[in-house]
Amino acid sequence: YFSLNKLSAHPTIIDNVHHEWHQTLQDEWRYNYETTPDQQPKGFPSPNTSSWDVVTIPHLSAHRQGSAYYATQWELPNQWRGMRIMIKCGGGSSAMQMYINGSYVGYSEDSFAPAEWDISRYLHTGTNHIMIRLIGESDGSLLEPADLPIGLLRPVEIFAVPSLYIANYHVLSTIDNNTKPMLDITVDLSAEVRGGNSICVTLIDTTQHPYKTLATATKKLEHKDWFVVFSPQDIQLPEETQLWSPDHPYCYQLQISASNTSDSNCHTVTMPIAFKRITIQDDRILLNNKPFQIRAVSWCEPYQGLAPDSLKHLLTNIKNTRLNTIILQAPASDDFYTLCSQMGILVVDQPAIMPRANIADSIGNHPDWQESYLYRAINLYQRHRHIPCVAAWIMNPALTQSSNGKRAARLFINRAPYQPTINPFYITTSTNQKQLQSELLQFSYNPLDYQLAMYDEYKRQHPVMAIYNPMEMSLNSLMDCCDTLRTHMTLPGAYFGTWQKIGSQVRTTLATHLDPTTKPIPKVSPQLADNKTNYKKNTTSHKKAKKRNTKKQPVKYKNLWQRILAWI
């Protein structure tokens, strides 16, 4: 198994209105390492930790095997008594076991995903002991990078909720065919109600000072109701509602409140939302019903994450290079998605399914691993489906040939109608394999003119494809690619490689030649061929025509005397 007693994946349910109901545990953690999983500290699961090292979370050990133990003490606040108390571990590699006051709470895999448990029945008044055991080698580690060390990758949080709380919600903020914003919300409660409860949703514009309420709606719950649906007709949005785009990243705050007649506490969750729609129509990517070009780089966040200032500096550099999309190689921290939503950078999200090359085929096609693949994919979708900057989903290229990888990709295709799924099959000059049907394909490792010809051919079979431009090419070729994007607006976009490998000279070239005010260099004029077969033929005829046009044309004379004088 890959989880035990863990809460199902969901967007954040931390109450941001009642800040006293939330605490982050980062300091004063005790750390100990054992070389093998069989070795345990003396007295485990309630050992004496006074001789252990003191560390701050996030923390990574220098080991990839064995077990790491993290322990801390936490005082239960008096105002939390009678409430449901949850613990959230933002991420830990590669398998995690949770212990509260010496009692085993549960188990989790997936290093880059948060794990949450309800620990209410394990706590007591006063000081409580929290211990997390991380196991380096497990089934989950086979789906993750081989160089991932043992450790807690993200902060540990504890929060309280009332006895009746918002357990999950699904928010669809999009636009219709007439570019009119609409909002559809489904709210799930933690239990059935006895009646008299109500759910209120409020849309707030936080860019106004003071904050401006744009729309609100309230519904009362009947006896034994445990969910409520707000349709677009229930939430009337004003005409001045703004749309989100990379050039205009306008976000709103959505507030959902659940009142409880038997409890004076009201559970309220808030989240940023944006009104946008990404579709594919007539071989074009449309953002908010308008043609849009993807200009992407891939990026992988360091295992321990980045400080907010460093992360903002990185995203500013990407934005200044006139790129608008980041393809993640693994799920990132919450701060990353928040900043991308605020700065106007689209994100192509990817689940943490990265099997090692030597076993990718064996576990990718083995039926016993299918549930693990789907588990990680659905967890990512459930947590990130509402994030404004998330534009599409992608699967690791190593997975797309395996049966389990294809099933995980289809999960995104079926569940995300307004977020296309990229199928990163690589089409090269030597291979032309059957492709998994999806909304977006991309080319790889080919000359630019060849990719353009392939795009023109394959767009008849698949809705759209993106050209790929590896960083190994020369700067002249890079300029050709940038100018081609600006002169051929029908192209869906380009992928410019991994951001960490892009040098300063390449970044300057991208910033200059992706600028719409830059004139394309005269030598760049690639032709879109009908297919790859007649690509060379068209290129040859084009060169011959160009050569004929450069020949000196005969001069026409008005009369015979001008011809004789010119001959003399």
C-alpha cells in the first residue's frame, strides 16, 4: 500500500480568516539518522531525543538510504479543545510514517505531495510529542529521482477546524463562448447536517482598497445534506469582472463559509481564483477565446524549495525573457504557484512519476503499479485544479509509451475540460511512432524547417503541436526560431529547453527576438511545407526561384539609337 489513514487529496482547507487556528512547525526539531530501516532509536516510538541534532524544517539529510527521524514537542492551545485537529506534512522522501505521543497514526508515499492526517484522538491536554519517520528506500522511491536524499522537503503545519467543516470543494471559474465569466462551485462537508446550516460564497476584488465584494450567494442545507452546488445562475457576476492572462494577471479571492447551528465556530476557506479558459480550436491554442502562443521553458524546483525572495527573482527573470509558460518537472511549492498566478506565468503541471530508466518499462507496464500511477496523478489534479496559473497537464516523456503512463494521461484528459493535456511524444527524423491521442504534442531535436514541415503534416491527425528548440543549437538558429514564432502566428508555440541550462547570452537573445517590436532578420523565411516528403523539394525549388530572381534582367531601350550607343 502507499497510504494509510491519510485524508484524501483536496485543495487547502486551512481557515485563513481565523489565523489562531493555524500554526507552522519549523524550528526546534530534533533529527537522528539510522543507516538501515531495521535500526531504530532506543525507546522508539517514544525515544529520548535530548542528544539528537537540532534542525529547522525544511531539512535534507546527506543520505539516500536508511531512515531519518524528526521529533518535536507541541503544546495544544486551549481554544482548540473540542475541534478537529489536522497535521499537514508538505512533503517528505520517500516514505513517511507519522507518530503522535507514541501512537502510530498513518503512512504516506509521494515525496512532493502533502500528506494530511486527522490527529484529534491522539492528542491530549498540554505537551504532545510528534515524530516523523522517513524511509529512504520504498516502493515510492522507485517512482522518484535516484538522487533524492531523505528529509522533510516542505514545512509541517497543524490546524484546527470545527466539528462540521468544509472537507473539499470544486471551483470552475471560466468563460463561455461569448467571453462572459461564469462561476460554478460544489462544496462538500465533512458530515451530513441536521438542518439549519448554510453555505455562503463570496467573490472579493482584493485589488481595490478597501476590498470590494463583487458577488455573493447563500444556500441553506436541508436535513442529511452533505454537499451543495452553486450554479452560474446562482452567482451573478458584474460586467466589470476581469479575465486572467499573462499580460493581465487579474486574480480574485473566493471565500467559502460554512455555518453550524450546533457550533458557534464558522469554518471559512479562501483561495485565489481567476477567470480564464484554454481551449484548442482549428489547430490553434486559444486563451480566453483569443489565439495564444506558448513560449515555454522547463524547470525543477530544488528539493528544499527556494526562499520567497529568490523565487520571485527567478520568475522575474523568466518573465523579462518574454517567456510565458513554465513546464514543471515535478510538483513545486505553494509559493511557486502563488507567485506565478500573481505575475502572469502559465504553469504546465506534472505529477511526481519519474521512474528510473532501468525499470521504467517493467513497472510502467506492470498491472500492480497501475494504481500507484493513478494515485499520484489524481492527487495532483485534486490539489491544483483551482490554481489560476495552472494551464495544462503533462506526463513525463519516459512514461508515455507505457500502459500505466497512458492511463494516467487519460485521467487528466477526462477530468480537465478547460486545461489541455500535453502528450510529450518526441517525433524525430528516425522514428515516427503512433501517438497517444491528446490535445497537444511537441517535436524534439530537429532542424527548425523540418519541424515546421512536420507540424503542417501532423496537425491533420492531432489538434495542435508545439515546436521544440534545444539549447544546443546556435544563436542564429535560436533567432530564426524566435522570428518564426512572431511571423507565423498560426504556430502554437515553442519550448526552449531547461531554464537552468540557458546562459545569459541566450536569455538576452530570447528577450530581444521575442519582443514584438523587433524586426525579423532578413534571412529567416522558412516555408510551411505540405508534408515532410516534399519538404526538400519545396526548399530546392525555393532556392532555384531565388537564384533566378537575382539574375540581371535585360534593359529595355526606347529606340535603336539608344541600343547602338549602349553597345558602343
